[in-house]
Amino acid sequence: NLRLNKYRMKKFFFILSSIFVVTLASAQGLNPVSWSFSSKKISDNVYELQIVATIQQGWHVYSQNQPKDAIAQPTAFAFNKNPLLQFDGNVKEVGNLEKFKDKELDISANQYSNKVTFVQKVKLKGKAKTNVTGKLTYQTCNDEKCLPAKTINLSIAL
């Protein structure tokens, strides 16, 4: 129980310091991650969506899958329903996964630096042209601060 309270206090101070940094970062307009979206036809009516994060030196974004003791916002995708599409499996991550552990705060994170590509296969039902649309939510941090989670719209032509 004492360990749980210690964890909650660390989490509280981490969040509190992040709020301060967020205010400062918002005033400075920091945006250390740029995103690009594309699709590649891999067979008849099957496409591979590629969602690429290019991350500035010293910053990172988080994997969709985080350890139990993580407190960072994992990257998440919410694709809009489209009757012309069928999603094939989950979004896969292609990049150098780093398993981060902060012994002082007793927290862990699965993260990427420099670049990561998120890949989703989709099947097109028929010959019509369409777009895959939705939202992408992510958080970026460096060794000193975290920026607030951002949600951006995505639209990828097939």
C-alpha cells in the first residue's frame, strides 16, 4: 500500500510538472513530430496504409502497447467506418522499439525515436475509389518534458 501511494505521488508530480511544461510548450508552439500518410497497393483490392512519424532529435512517441506501469499516452488510431472497406488485422508498428525504464519514478514506456511507421492493411470491396479517414492520437516527450497528447485527422486515398 505504501508503494502504491509512492507511485501515485510520483505520477501526480510528473503530471503536475507536465502541465507546467505544456503551458510553456504551447506558448512556444513546439511540434517535434511530423506525420505523413500514404497508401500502397499490394495486391488486387488490398492496400497497405503507411502512417509515418518523423521525430525530431531527442524526442520520442509512444507505442500503441504500453507496460502496466506506464503513464504516457499510447499512440492510438480511430478509423471511421466505411462500407467500401474492410480492415485486415490491427495497426502494426515498424521501427526500433525502445523499452524505457525510469528507476527514480518507477515507470516504464515503450517508445520510438527518430522514425516509426504504423502500417494497416485494408481490403477494398469493389472498384470504387475511396479514402480511409479517422483520427490519430499521440504524445511526445523528451528527457525533460512531455507535451500534451494531440489528436490529428487523417485521410488516406486508396
